[in-house]
Amino acid sequence: MASQKQTTERLKVLFNGPEEAVGLAEAALLFASDEYPELDVRAYLGRLDALAANVRARLPAKAPPETIIAAMNQVLFEEEGFKGNAVEYYDPRNSFLNDVLDRKLGIPITLSIVYVEVGRRLGLSLEGVSFPGHFLVSLPLKERRLVLDPYSGGMALSAEELSNRLLQAYGRQPAVSLDRLLAAAGKREILVRMLRNLKAIYLRQENSTRALSVVDRILLVWPDLPEEVRDRGLLYDRLECAQAALQDYRRYLDLAPDAPDAGEIRNRMIDIGKATPHLH
């Protein structure tokens, strides 16, 4: 349990270092502690350890990856009961890793984080995949790649099934190759996608204060994402924090001077300046 200041400092340490040093589950739990200040990060990391130990206890020595995956699916989805929350997909709790571990309900990306983290503890080099519309997990093997869907009980997906999903997402087959769409997502990319999901939920609820807090975390992970700098400015603007809004609008235009909405942002800055002439 840590204060928000301690949480921020720990996140800065994580994201100022190399990507491989970032603990995916630890970072996700630290983000959740914004909503749950008393959250015990170590205790929840211990829950992931326990899940992995449960799987390990039923594995033969030198089990091949496919056997480990089968045992993981048995433990996580059949015995522990983890599943996708299709009924309340936009419940914010689906985006908090502690809630996912407590309730055993989540969305594709948070269930994938659980899956990757349990697999990592068992020696599997699982990778997150930012597949269009639905986050997945892949496991590169010597002669093939397993693509798995933790939201659907760890189901393995064939190339045909993946193509059908793309058709559903786009209404047509995209020009980008399937291999490119199955490229491994970095830890920062995974965490930003998780946080963007949460931001979208809060925006749907018109909860600007919580959305602003999430954007702050996104920019801590990836400081120069132009659209997030702009969105933070828009949220500050909505919350009538004129000086902060102007600062982010200026930075957005520095980062993306030719953005399609650059003109709109410049006009809004002029309007703010007229309404608050003491700002300059």
C-alpha cells in the first residue's frame, strides 16, 4: 500500500528504464491503485504466483509448451473460472487488474495480461498482440505460432478464424498482412491500450475528472503521444482549467502541427485567450 506520490515515483522508475525491466502486472496494479489507494500490489502479484504454482504442480518434468498451455487453460478458465465479461463489458472494473483477479471477469486485454503473466512464471515467452478490435496472445514456437484468445477461454485461433475476425472488424480484408497484425506488442503499448480502454469508459460516463487522471497515466508511460496531449487539454478545458488547457494545446501543436484538427485547436486557444485575457 503506497501513497499516490509513491505510486507515481515507482511508475516513473519503471518507465524511465528499459522496456524489458517493466513488470507488466506490477504496472497494471499500480495504475489500479489510483482507484484503490489501499491496494496491496505485492499481494496481488502473489496471486499470480499462486496461479502459476497451481499449474506447475500438475505438469510433468520438461513439459512442452503445448502441454503447459493446456494446463493453464484448465486451471484459469475451467477451475478458477476466469471469463470475459460480455454482460458488463464497459464496467471500469474490467480494466483494473486487481478486480479481474478478484472477480475473475475481464476484457480481452486484462485477461491477456493475466495469461501472459502466469505463462511467464511458467517459462513461456507469451506475447501480447494488439489485434484489431480484440487483444490476443501469441506463443512463437519453432515451426509455428500459437495464437490464443484468453477472452474465449484460451482458445487457439487458426489463420482462417483470424481472417474472419478481420472481416468482421473491417468489413473487408485489410491490406496489411496477417503476420504484421500479429506482431508482438511492447509492454508500453499494452499498458497504453489498457488505459485508453479505461479512458473511453470514463468519457462515455462523462466523468472528466477520472478520464483526466487516466490520461495523466498514459502520458507517464508515453509522454509524447500527440492525441493524448490534446485529449488532456480538452479535458482541462472542459473542467475550466484554462492555463493547463492552453499549455497542452500548445504542446499538441508542437508535436503535430499538421494534424487535421490543428485549426480547431488554434481557434479554441484564441477563444480561451479572449475569455481570460490575463493568460498569455
